[in-house]
Amino acid sequence: MATTDTPPRTTPQCKVSGSSGSTEAYFLDMRTTATKLDSSGDDATHLCTGVVSIGLSLPAKSAILSPGSALKITEQIASLTLNLGGLALRMEFVARTLRWSATAYELADATQRKLFAAINVATTPVRFVMAVQEASEKALLETSVPQKGPTVLQDMLGYGSALGKNFAKEVQQNVEDDPALVDGTVAWAQFFVAYESRTQVPIRRLFGASPSPTDYEGQIAWLLASGRRLGWFQDNKPLSVKQIGKKPGATKHRQLGDIVGEAADTEHQSTGDHSVVHVRRVVGADGKGAWVVSIPGTTHWNLHSDHGPSSTAANLASMAGKESSLYPAIGKAMTAAMKEAGVKPGTEPVMFTGHSQGGIVAARLAADQHFREKFNVKEVVTAGSPIGRIDIPKSVQVLSVENVHDPVPQADGVPNPDAVNRTNVVCETPRGEHLNSILDAHDASRYGRSADELSPSRPEQQLQEWYARNHKFLDGKDTDFTFQLRRH
């Protein structure tokens, strides 16, 4: 008798949290239920008042003509009054209890999160030292004793190079095994910068800068300002915005992996000479349009600003919450595309997507009230972007994809909020792929391959809701507008 082998079930590489499964959503549900109970209690109170009013309005003659019936009616009215009144009181009591419980749970959850973060920070130095010690021991064991070559110096240099590579490999493995080390290291770095700001350290005089602030955004802004005093990170020239392509007519059905992959493609098309922004209009079967704007990540890390604006300067400005020439340039590209399509800005919804710096810029634009007043920003999709500190309004939904081994999304030192408008996806490295270094986990194309797993067939409610909400951005007839942004 033939048997059919069932293919083995594989563990999903990505884990989804937040949104409708967030603790904030649970607290909101509790408070919403309490409000409904209050409303129902009010209705019961009104009914009770109505029943009493009916009893009082019974004519006296009916009681004289039929005293038995009048007595029964009075008893029933009294019973109804007591039951309705008791029901109203119970509903009010349960509503208050739900509100108190929601507040208590919320405080307990916040306290627990702070406690875990404090434990992580407190133990980071010990874990870091142990990781370095373990890496050193393993590197020594893995590195072969130098062989006799032409010279002793060449032997020692070869041995040192091999030892250094093995040490770096072991340190990377330890960080992969304990990703929270990055969060703790960022927190300790902030502490030392804050401590430096309260001491008279000569290095600040070299920069000619005032003491650095203690908050994260302020510290990044201080670094940006200090560098600009030395002629670095300059961003004082507006960008030219030039349309270099238009591709109309294709009808496509996309998934989340396609959106993340297109953000990677946008980054790869950008260089140190210019940045590329893709603005796509999708028209559904109902004739309604929606826009997807892909913003590139960092293309170069030069201290001095080159022609390409997706640079170190833009990175620091967006992380610090400061103005960047990228923001108005992206707005100009969107306005030009909408004008050519015959669409008034603000009349059709917009989704931003970007990898790394592109995701930070997307989140900053979504958080900007003036920008949202002009463009109807509804969705943001980021990959490998540290956006946990950016205060994005509840009217904008955010989906963030992160690699568990990627240190970049953790660079702001806080996890993404567990909120109703934030869907957080944390992925392992795609199956069959090996990381040669920690920064390999930040690769834009690898993020696209990880996101391919996030298909509509996934069982998570958050992803089901994302697809149901965003079909207008995914399915329809495309018109792609390509713009080049350049600093002259």
C-alpha cells in the first residue's frame, strides 16, 4: 500500500507582533468595553426611570375597580425597577473595574519593560567582557602556529592577521547569539556622552561646541552641529529634482516582499553622485488611485557632502529630527508626479517605503504634520531602520521589518513601540544564507528575501489586516515615475 510522505513543517523565520496583537490594543479593548458597559448601564437606568414613571401614571380608579390586578402590576413594576437598577449598578461597577485594571496592567507592563531594559544595560559590561574573553580563547585555539617562512616578521604578520580574522568571527557569533548586547552598548554610549557633557573635557574645545545634551536626538544633533563647524555634513544647498523616467501601463499584484524588494532596488540605483526616488501610482479595478514612494538608503558615508544626498549628513539629520534637503526634494518629486497624473496632492493615499536611512526619512515625513497636511500619508514600510524613537501619529500605520542580527535597527537604543499602529516583524537570516559579518544582516536585498516569507497566506492577524487594508497599494495598473535628486 502506497503512502504519501507529509513534508516536514518548518519554523517561520519571521515573528510578527504589535498592531492588533499589541498590549496597547488590549488596553484599548478593555477601555472600549468599559465605555460600552457604561452606555448600556445608562440605558438600563433610563429604562428603570421609564418603568417607575409608568407605575406612577396608573390611574387611581383602576386600583379601586380591580385591586388584585393593580397589586400584581405594582409588584411587577417594583421587580423590574429593582432588577434594572441593580443591572445598571453592576454594569457601572464592571466598567470602572475594567478601567482600573487597564491602567494597572499598563503601568505594570511599562514597569516590566523598564526593568528588563535596566537589567540588560546593567549586565552589558559583564556580558561584553565575557564575549570578548570567549572570542579570544576560541581565536587562539583556531589559529595555527606560524610556520617558518622567508622571515620571522612575515610569519608573525600572517599569524596576527589570521588571529584577528578568527577573533572578529567569534565576536560576531557572540553578538548574533546575544542581540541585546547592541541595545546595552548604545545605552552605555549615551551614558558616557551625557557624563562627558557634565565634565570639562578638552575634546569639546577642539570642536568648539557647547556641552552635549543627555537625550538621544540631542546628542546626534550635537554631533551634527560639531561636525558642521569643521566643514563636514554640510546640507545647505537645495537639491535639484529631475524626472528621468516614466513607465506606464503594467498591471501587477504585489506582496509585502515586493514592496521591500523595490525599496532595495531604489537604493541600488542611487550612488554618491545622485539619489533615485521612485513614485508609483496604482489604479485599482474601481478606478481609484494610490501612491507608493520608495526612498533610498545611505549610498555613501563621506564626511564631506557629495552630489548624492543620501549621505552621512542626511543620516544624522534624520536621526536627530532636524531638517534635511531630502524632505522638500521628495515632496517636489511627489508633486510633479501627481501633477502629471492629473491628481491633486492629498486626494489619494500615500505609502512610503525605504531601507535603513530610507525608512528613517519615510518615518520622519509621516510624522511631519505639515507634510501630512499636503500629502495623504497613510502607510509606512521600513526595513532595517531605527525608528523606535520617532513619534508617528495614530493616523499612520507602520510596518517595520528587522533582522534579529542587524545592529542598525537597534542603533537608537529602544525597541519599536508595541502600539496599535505599529506592526513589528523580526526575521532570522533567510534559510540557506550565511552571514560573513554582522553588517551582512543589514543588506537591503537580504531584507527583501526575508520579507518574501510575509505572504497573504500567513496566519498572523496583523499581516491579514495589513493585506486587507493595503490592497489599493498592491493590486492595479501601475504608472512609475522615476526622479533623480542631486546636490550641485
